[in-house]
Amino acid sequence: MQDIDAIGAVIGNPQTVLITTHQNPDADAMGSSLGLAGYLRKKGHHVTVITPTDYSQNLHWMSGNEGVIAFDEKLRVPVTQLIAEADVIFCLDFSSLDRIRELAPLVRQSRARKVLIDHHLEPESFADLALWDPTAAATAELVFQLIVALGDKDLIDIPIAECLYSGLMTDTGSFRHPNTTGNVHRMAAELVDLKIDVSSIHRRIFDNVTIDKFRLLGYVLNEKLRVLPEYKFAYITLTDGELKRYRSKTGDTEGMVNYALAVEGVVMAAILIDRNDEIRISFRSIGNFSVRDLSSKHFEGGGHRNASGGRSKLSLSETEQKLLSILPEYQQLLLETV
Ligand code: 5GP
Ligand code: MN
């Protein structure tokens, strides 16, 4: 779905625009949202970015961050009003409303035109218009495409470029995942030509680690990483108590699952985290093995073939047992994957 002309018409004159993105927003969620916000403000729109939850400190440098409203129960009244009064709501980097938690019913009921910009598989059809492409590496790539297609490439300044570059860089794993296409590099080249400081952006996002996060990682790698060679599977579990012991903040477990995937011979990795009264699971895989299929079949989840997530209302140890019990179903496929 590529309703670019229709999206152009919707934002053809100044509107009250709201941009929202998925819970625990990552650098693509925030980068695409704030990049789009910067562009729309230049076009004369009144723009507010609302996130369903707070997000990691290493994303707070992005231009426009100071105006972001991270939903909190205390803000229910003003947020409800903002969503109800918007003319247009852009939904970025998620494809089903359950990814925006408390905001979902408010967005669903709003009279605003809803525009989805996303690269996840199988969108729930809640939007009026969509720029949806599951072959795009990042939502930031689609926002860039939209701005270019609307003839506004010259409105991309350094702050907007930095936001978009951040989404592109992180969703491609710093330009190394299989989604790193020629288009990704062409877009990166155009942004770099604007003289953004790529090295500084990388440092701000990845080398800005609190000592608590490193200590938690040390503990996890020492004590909590379990490898099951017979399934080419490795996983990590984290209890609420362990998170508290290491003063873990939103975003501190981001990327941790990749250590499990990096263990030699491993083709599927998972991290199970007990947080906010549910178990959040992140899955990663390599090659043709689809963690999206597994998480949508068993853990109310979805995402991409090699990176997906899901959840469970069982306890942490019950969720772990459930995951272990379904592994035989996938054993053959896992062992075939190299
Ligand atoms: P992460 O593990 O980084 O939270 O998510 C990996 C990928 O899976 C992301 O693209 C994310 O959007 C997707 N994902 C994570 N959790 C869920 C979920 O509960 N439902 C769906 N449909 N996708 C998810
Ligand atoms: Mn993304």
C-alpha cells in the first residue's frame, strides 16, 4: 500500500497532526517519528508526538525530543483530548493497535484521518491511508521516501537527517542485517552528504551505556544465558527482582538477545522478561528460520522473520516451560538452518 499522493493531499495544508509509535520505542520508532515531525513542522503543521511508554535515555538527544509526550496514567486527560482533537494521526513503526497499549482505544475512536507508515508484516486495517512496505529496512526509510516523493527533499536538514539516519542505522544493525539493501545505502549516502556526523550519532546511541546496564549484562552473560545445542537455541530469562536489583530502566535490556544469537552454532535466540505484569519475549533468528511464525502462533506476537516479539500472561517460569515444550515442533527446521 503506497498511498503517497493521498497522504500528500491530507497534509496539503496546515493540520493538527499527532504522531504516535509503538511501546518501548526504539531508535527507528523515535527517529522516524521525530524526523517526520520536523518535516511536518517545516510545512506549517502543528505537530505533537505521543509515545505509549517512555523510552531509553540514549534517544533523548534527537531533535524535537523535548516536546514528546510519553503516556502515563497521570496524563490521560490531556492525551485523550489531544488525540480527539487531531485532524491527522500518523502511526509509525507498528502495524497493529495492540502495540500502542493505552493509546489504542483513543486512536481507534478518534475522528482524525489515520495514516500508517510501517514496515511490519500484515497490518491490521485500522488506518485510512498507508505507506506500508515490509521490504523496507526501517520506518525511517519510508518517511524519507515520502518526503522525497512529495518533492520536499530539500527540507531535510541536519536535525531531520540525524533522526532518519538513526532509524536506518539501528534497524539494519548498523548496516549489517540482510535488510541492508542498495536503497538503504543510497539513503544513508544522501543523509551523510548533508554532513551529519555519523560517528557521533553511533556513539550517542550505542556508546552511552550506564554502568548499571553493563553490570546487568555481565550478570546475564554469566548466570542467565542458557544454550540448548540440540535445538541451536539460546535464551535468557530475567525476573522483575533481577531487573530491580540492577536498577534497570526502559531500554536497558534492548539488544541483549543478540548476545544469545551470537553464540556459535545458535540460529534462534530469545529473551523472556518479567515486566509490567506480563512476560515480554523478544526472538531473533538467522537465515530462513522464522521467529515471526513461532511468536505469532504461540505468543500473541509478530514482527519480522528474523526479529519478532510476543508476550505471555503466564508466570516467567511457566512461559519458559511453554517455550521449551514447543521446541521439538521446530527442531528439524532449526537444525536445518545454518
Ligand atoms: P523487539 O524484540 O525488538 O521488541 O521486537 C522485534 C520486532 O518484533 C520488532 O519489529 C517489533 O515491532 C516486533 N514485535 C515485538 N513485539 C511484538 C508484538 O507483541 N506483536 C507484534 N505483532 N510484533 C512485535
Ligand atoms: Mn522499525
